[in-house]
Amino acid sequence: MAKTRILLADDHAMLRAGLAALLNGQPDLEVIGEAGDGAEAIKKAQELEPDVLVADISMPGMSGLEAVAQVTARNPRVKCVILTQHEDDDFLFQALRVGASGYVVKREAHTELIEAIRTVHRGDAYLNPSAVKLLLHEYATPQKGSYDRVEGDDRLTVRQREVLVLIVRGFTNREIASRLVVSVKTVEKHKAEVMQKLGLNTRAALVNYALQRGLLTTET
């Protein structure tokens, strides 16, 4: 089985060494390079073509957010995970806007980072519990935006709304299939139809949509 190839970008060498040891200890993960700032991360991403870039936000010179924006613009195939000490919503939303597929807080890296890398590599988004809580807090009340807060959407069938809610709550396709007593292929079909109908292509966008439409609450 081919390993997921990872590039680490953080200005603290000791932290990078610890993360590399953690990740290289997994049978399906391999750290292929390290960078100490955003500019070096961009250069090495071009040279090494990793599957996943793990980047800190606060680095000297170019920030991790700028690096992620440039890396994803040049090579959308590279998935990016932000690993940061910042837990406020401003940084979370900036990370999502520049193209990050995952957001992990450093104090939870030992338990969250491995799963985040695996999740984004298979094409899904990963938001740890702290990040999801921020999204719920931000969107639990009506916000100005492209959607009105209403109960549902005529474009979606009842089953498609059920699948949407389970997706944004973090269930895998297999778990959704088990809950709804349908096949995984059926879930994938509903998921594709939902994203096509809504014109959305990331889990973060689906979370935003579901909350503004009243499909989720902070108690969900």
C-alpha cells in the first residue's frame, strides 16, 4: 500500500521532529520533507509534490495561510491541514477560505493530526471538535449571507437532507449507510446530488449551509 506523503511546515525544529516521529510511526504515513517558513513550504511543495501539507499559521516571513493559498492554487491535488495554537474563529475561517481541508489545534495534535491527514487525503474535510464548536457558535443565529435561515430547501429531497445532516456531523459514508440502512453507493449518490444541487464542494461549505438553513443546532 502506497504511503501518504507529507510535508511539514513549522518554524520550530523540535516540534517538526516530534511530529515527524509521530507520523512516521504510522504504517500508512511518511514525512518526505520539512520547511521552516511559508516560502520554503511553497518551494518544497513544488519540488516534492506531497499528498498533504501540514502548516503552522504563524511563521516568519510568509505565513502558513499564504503558503496554503499558493500551494493549493498551484496544485489543487495537494491537501492542506492547518496545525496551529490559534483557536479563535478568525483564523479558522481564514484557513477555510484559502483552501485548507483540515484544522487542528496544536495541543490536540497527538490525538487529532493523524486522523486529520488521513481524512483530507481521502478527499474529505477535517475539523476537530474545537473548530466545529466555533462554526456552530458563529452560525447558530441568522447571518447575512447567500442563504436565508429556513427549515429545509425545496431543491433537496427528505433523504438528501438526512444525508446532508449526517455528513456535516462528521459521519463517514459507511456510517451513514448503516444508519439509513442503504448501500454506501446510495449514500455517495445522494452526497454527489446534494453538492451538485447546492453548488458546494467542501464539508465546511456544507456545514455553513446546513446551519444557516436551520438543519443543525448547537445541540445536534
